[in-house]
Amino acid sequence: MKLCLLRIRYINYAGYEIELPDHRVIALDPCLTTDGVQPSDDYYGRVDYILISHTHYDHTKDIPVILKKNHPEILCPGHSAFNLAEDFNLDLDHLYPLYPDQSLFFENLRITARFAKHKAATYQRTISCERENLQKAFGAQYLGSNICGSAEYIDYEITLAGGLKIFISGGGIVHSLQNINAELLKYKPNILFRQTTSKYSPEEFAELLKEWGAVWNFPLHQDGLEKASGMSLAEYFIRTNSYLEKMEISCRAINPIPGRWYEISTRIE
């Protein structure tokens, strides 16, 4: 006998879809591409919730595509909500501004916001600097949301009625690691979505996964890892999992193929 707990599909950047046991779907930071190419209207199927970690363009661009045939509840950082609503012409009745340690309860589902920070040390992050850098990266479109995306970031805890726990954690791992550790050790998720970084070797990343303790670990923003680390994604995750096996740790890191659904299930034989 098999029980399907979740299905997960990687989109791009930090974007995923999570299909719950009752077939409701959560879309995380939806953006298929930032090169101006619009995904086809049928790329996204059913979407009931959109969770936005921060409002940079590469985390929000596909919101209009999803809204063409869905009426999802949209959760986002509280201070960024007005700019997001204005830039994407959102229905305010379905917009939920969230602040750290605030929870929302939906049917068989609790979603809690935790404090995080984007934080980069490459330049002075004033609004004028952000405007200049973001215009170069994404253009003038949605500039208000983009600037808010540099100032405000939240992680998400998702707890299902059966007790399954999911933690979604992005932002700068170096700058916010202490806060992430505290939240993860307290929450003890079964499934973790965590931003990868070339600042950590596969072995160092495995040590972090060991400490955090989630059984299944999905990467966020691994698109930049290959270029920055000098190794392929396949090699990085093979080395990570090999080290976990040597430590006799049961958790594993997934290297997802974009567009492919992965099923997490239990089986009794």
C-alpha cells in the first residue's frame, strides 16, 4: 500500500510547485525565465496559493501567467505588498501581507512567516544604488517591487494537517545562517527548500544538511552554482550525497530536473 504525501516540480531559479495530498497546489516564487520570453499559458496548471519570499523580478515574473486561469491566494512580505499589488494589478481580497512570526490557517494547512534577509556585500545598498543595479538586471518594469525585494525577505514554514513539515529558506546563507539554524532546529522540517551557494563545498553543504535534519532537501537558485563553483550540478549533488552516505545520515539532497514532477510517498508492504 502506497500513500502519496506530496508532489514537487521545479520550475526555475527559486520557483517550485508543491501539490498537496488533496491536489491543491502551492507555487513558490514563480518565474520561468527573465529573458523576456513569456511562458505559454498552459505551463502552469492549477495554482491555489502563491508564496513570495521577496519581490525581485526573478521571483514574481510569472504571477500574471498564473492569474490568467487561477484565482490564488497570494502571500508576500508585508511591507512589499502595496508595490506588488500595484505592479501586478492584484486583487486585494486575495493578497495576504505577512510579517515575521505571523501564521495563516487554510484548510488542512498552516503557513508561518519567519524573518530572513537577502543581503549582499557587493555594494552599498541605498535606494539609488538599488534602482541603478535593478534597472540593469531587470529593466524599469516593476521597479517598486524590485526595490522592496532587496529590503524585505521572509522564509516560510508549511505544516500539513497530518503533521508533515516543509521549510522554505532563501536569502544569503552566510549573513542569515544563525537565524536559519535557530528556526530549523526548532521547527524540524521533513522537507527543506534551501538556497545553495558556492561559498560552501559539497561536503560543507552536507554538514549543514546533517545539522538541519530534513530527510529531503531541494535547492533554491542553483542556477548560479555551476558557474560560481566550477563544477556541474550533477557533480555537486553527487558529492553532497556521497558525503551524507559516509556519515550514515539518512537525509539526501535532490538535484531536480526542471518541469519534472517528483513524488514523495510512504509505502507499507
